[in-house]
Amino acid sequence: MLHAFNHGKSHLYRRYLGHREHGEKRVCEEDEITALIMGPLDYLPAPAVGLFWQGLLRREGRVVQPAFPDAPVSHARMRFWPRRGVEPDLVVELGWSSGERRILLVEFKWNAPLSGEDQLHRQWHEFLTDTERKDAYHLFIAPEISSGLNAISRADIWHGQLILHSWISVLNVVRELRVSEFTGLEKWKEQMTCFFARLGVLRFQGFLSLSTPSTVSRTPVFWRPVCGFSELVAPAVSSFDQPTAFFESTAP
């Protein structure tokens, strides 16, 4: 369906923007988007799958604990909507030839709130065993991450293992992936980026860091519509050596 949406052959994606057909009362937006976006990863080689999920967890230089092994992922398993008391949207299991493993418990949100303030707490406590939590991360992906921040502020049971991402952040991770050695992942990256644009997920997110600009050796240059480029003369500024008075008038 990604191809159909991106080539204009189907407009069903408008359902995710609020459109409803006559008489249509319920649309499983989150589940459909989960399958559309993450489903293709289930068919890719394990190293490609690991590349995406590790990039998502390490976004902006984040140091995650437990740390990832240095070697490429040797096997990967993705389970959609598994149920063990509670039902997360996705569980990803990554494994290495050394025998190490990592578990990603993933909850997606689109146009709906959490199913109760304790949904994330219950997933972490009830779905995973004590042993699994030692090798696990909990991912919360939504249009904005305030619900995840609120969950941490109420009771931080994750101690750094709950990773919060907006959909824009996920898009930025996808754009930054260097995947030339994985043809399938490269195609998925292109289709996913195009699909996000149709959903309006393409806004500028801001700067990760800003450095002090260097000084210019000449008067700054500005563009003037009539005259073209011209230099702006710096205005004279009073030294304020003499006492200065300011007045404020107010209406009677």
C-alpha cells in the first residue's frame, strides 16, 4: 500500500488525517500505520533491521543501557500485537552470534491518547519478565511525547530504558540512515519518507546545536528587492555618558 499511496493510486491514507466515509465510525489508524510503516522491515535481512532500530535508540548520540554489541545483528524477530496480559503494538528481538540479545517493547500512538495513565508502566511490568527487562528497551512513539514524559514523572520505573520519540524524530532517523549496502532498506526508506510527507510529517524540527558565528570583516550584506545586494551601514550608537531620562505616558 505504500506504493499505491505514494503514487497517488489510493487516497485511503486520508483516514489517518481525520477523513471518514459516510457511515464509517471507527478506523484502526494506529494499527494500520504500524503495519504500513514497520511491516516491510519484517522481510529484510537481520543486519538491516538492526541498523534501523539501533539508529532509533542511539538518536542524537544517546548512550543506551544496556549497550549494543559492536557486531552486526545476526538474527531479528518482529512480533506485531503480541499478548501477554497486556498487548504492546510491537516487540522486536535482536540477537547476535555471541548469544547476546536485546528486546524492544514498542508502543505507537497516532491520534489517540494512552489507554490509561499507567499503560506504559503496565507494559513494562506485565509483558516482560525480570530477566527480559535486563536486556530490554521500551520505545514510545507518538506525534508528541508529553504522555511519555508524564509517565516518567509519575514513576520512573525504567531508569533510562524508556526511549521517547515523536514521529518527526523517527523520520529524521530514517533520513540519516546510511543504507547503501541494503537495497531493501534503501527502498523502504524512500517509501516511508514519501508516505510521511503525505501525512504532513515533514516539519522543521530545529537545531541540535548552535555555535557562535564568526565575525565578519566587512559590513553585512543584505538583499534589497529593488537595488539587489547592498551593504548596511551600522548606525551610530550613543555612548550614554550623560544621564539619560526615559518617559512613559499612560492614558488618564
